[in-house]
Amino acid sequence: MPQYLLSVWHDEDYEPDFSTPDAQRQVAQVGAFNDQLHSSGAWLFAGGLQPASSATVVRSTGGEVSMTDGPYAETKEQMGGFWVIQAPDMDAALQLGSRAAAACERPVEVRPLQG
Amino acid sequence: MTDSLEAVFRREAGRCTATLIRLLGDIDLAEEAVAEAFTIATEQWPVRGIPPNPGAWITTTARNRAIDRLRREATRTDRHHAAHRLHSDDMEPDHNPEVADLDAFVDVVADDQLRLMFLCCHPALAADSQVALTLRLLGGLETAEIARAFLVPETTMAQRIVRAKRKLHDNHATYRIPRAAELPDRLAAVLGAIYLIYTEGHTATTGRSLTRTDLSTEAIRIGRVLATLMPDEPEAMGLLALMLLTEARRPARVDSLGLMVRLTDQDRSLWTRALIQEGHDLVRACLRRNQPGPFQLQAAIAAVHADSPSAEATDWSQIVALYDQLYAIRPNPVVALNRAVAVGFLEGPAVGLDALARVDLDGYQPYHAAQADLLARAGRTDEALAAYTRAIELTSNPAEREFLERQRENIADSEL
């Protein structure tokens, strides 16, 4: 079955604070969505990410390894979490994507995996 | 002979491509197969005559050619997969539509055309990609023709079409008619793309860009197919009616010098009566269903104009009422602008200007043109001149520019 990456995007300076009512509501919604993914068999893998500031970019050029502090893309928006799901087709994947967006109350990018 | 072959191609290309995509499970393979079948037709038909059901002939020939090709190239696994699909589909390769149940064949083909419309206008594609794919696959237009019509380089258009097809392919898009729950949104996307094709051709009516008026003809043709395929969708009928009623005015939109003429100044004897009649019948038929939507309401407004023997006799109260209804379901500033213009005719320019004051469309040329006209009629000449200047700055269409400059000169002269 085709597989898709559903990635969640927010501002680069976003710091998760789970004590706020908004965050608690979103956590509950995402939990319910995850349960749906499990019971429908669409679930493959998912995870929330630490803030983009915690990232390190590692490059290997001719055996030389170099490291840069911070995320790869210098953009205002960064990926904050993701699901990898399986769905029969594009419309099914987009439907799961829109449920994901509603659950976490943020834009979600739906992108097919190769193969 | 060449003419009728061209006519058959225009009529059948989209239908045949639609069916071949289902049979082959691949857009590119389907396009190649249909093109090949038309090449064979170009050789055979002038000698043997056009077959009784040219569409079925093209479809059968394209399918047989595709099977041959797939067998030859079956070493490539993806093509082998397509070849397998071809045989396992509900339409058997040996099925000959010319002798078998033609009615069933026609039903399947109709569904294929709808599938293709919904695929081309998938909301995951950008509007310009939807339009390009629709014209390429359903309209059977060459990429170069579409590029000319949209005034972009052919390579740009080719890339747009390739990317859109690739996106559908990579995302595993399914070739199907949307389910009832999805239908309103999906149909709105199809209607929007067809109307975009229409307006693209309509805005450019200057007599200098004839290729663009072909877009309007093509949009009407596709709109007609959609209205026939979805007889229970009043908005599909409303869109067709709107395009026909707008198209009816085309002969009067440009004067003998090629300059644009406003609706209220048009010579109504030039309007195409047959299109008005057809548009009217459609408006009446869809309004009877009492499920008003934006296209039906816009068509109803166009019908009121078409009904009126002169600009002075226009039933502006009816038009304002229809704009109120339209604004209730589509509260956007362009509707508010058009409503303000109608109010200006119904209750005078001062009231029209009041209505316009609540519209926020500073970067939009028609806003300033409408404001200029209302100001001129209210006797506020200096402000009207400034508004025309702003409108002229914002237009990129040469016919529109000439029209606005002439309007500005007229009021400047009347000032002297």
C-alpha cells in the first residue's frame, strides 16, 4: 500500500508548553487521531520533534565530517512532528492529512514516499 | 475531409483519452495511444471513410495499439504491470464497442469523462495546473496551443503539465468519481477551473488575440459536457448558462475600432439571440430546483441583463436582490463591488458610492473604474479623474487601458 509522510509545521521559535489549555486540547485530539490510525491499520510510525534549535547538520565531504549548529533549512517554519501512514490512494491520504491538521491545529504537509 | 477529421478529433479526443486512462491506468500511455490512433485515422479515413462511431473506433484502435506496444515493451516491469491491468479490467480487450452493446459503452465512457474531469481538477493541484491539464487531456489541445492561449512560453506550459501529471502519479491518485460526501468540494473545483478557462478567453476579447477567444469556446464545450454528465447538479447547469449568456454579448463588447464597450453602452441588437435563449432556458430550469449557488445566481443576473431591451430598461432592483443573495452565500469584496455598481444604477451614484465605501479592494482595477464612473455621474469630476488614473495604473490589458483613457478624456473634456 502507498505510504505517505504527514509532517506538522510551525514557526521556528515554537517551544512546546504542554501546560496550556490549548496544548492539552491538541494533545488529546492527536491521541484520538493516533488511536484511529492504529485501529484502521493506517499507522506505521509517528513522533513529535524537539525544537528546531536542538538540531545539528552533519556533512561528509571526502571523508571529512563537519557539523553545523541548528536546522538545515533557514526558514521561518520548521517541522515539529510527523506521521508515516499507509493509505490506499491520494484521496485517502489527504483525508487523513486533514484530520491530522484538525487534531494538531496546524498545517500538515502530505507527501508520498518513494516506491 | 481534413475539416471533418479535425471536428472528430475535437469532439472525441477527451472522451477517448478518458477511457484509455482507465484501461491503461496511466495518463501518458493513454495520451500516446490516442495520438497514435488519430494518426492511423488520418491515413485510413480519407480512403475508407469515417466509421459510423468514430469515438469507439479511436478507442478500440488506441487500446489495441497500446496492448501491442505493452507486449513489445513488457520487459519493463511497470509496463508489464499496466499490460496486466489492461486485461484484468472490466472492459475486455476483445470487446468490440462497434458491435457490442453501444448503450453500455456510452455509459462507461460518460463515467470516464467525469473521472477525468475530477482528476484534472483535483484540489491538490494549483488552479493553473488544473486548467492546463483540463485543456490538454479533456480538450485535446496541444501544449503549444495552451501556452499561446495563456501567454506563457511553451516550455513553461509543458513543465506545468508534466509536473501536474507527475504529482498525481507519485501520490497514487485514483481514477474515480468522488463519493457523495466529497462531491460538493470536488465539483466546485471542476466548475472553478472551467470558469477560469472561460474568463481567461473572455477578458482578452480585443480582436488582437484570437487564440484566446478559443479558450471561451473550449470552456463552453467542456461545461456543456459536464452539465450533460451531471444533470442533477444545478451549479453545473448554472455555470453553462452563465458562460452562454456572457458569450452572447461578445459581438457587442468591442466596437468597430476594436475598443471595449461597457455593458450599459452595448448595441443589444448585436447580442446572439440563440445563446441568450439557451442560457435563459437553463437558468429557468436550474432555479426551479431551488438550490441556488454562486454560478446560478450569476447566470440569473446575466439573464436579467439579457432580458432588458435597453440599458435604461434594466431591472436594477432585481439585480441588486440577486447580488444580495449572492453576497449572502459568497461574502467576498468583488461581489460587494458589483452590488455597489448595481445600487448606483438603482438609487443613484451617491448611494452607490456609499455602498462602495464599505468595499476594500484598493489593488483591483475594476474597483477604481467603478468608483470613477460613480464619481463622474455624481459630478465630482476631480476625484473621478484621479480614480481613472489609478485604474489605468492597475490594468495590464491594452483594450482596457484604451477604454479607461477614453473615459478619462471624456470627463476631462466635459469639464472644460
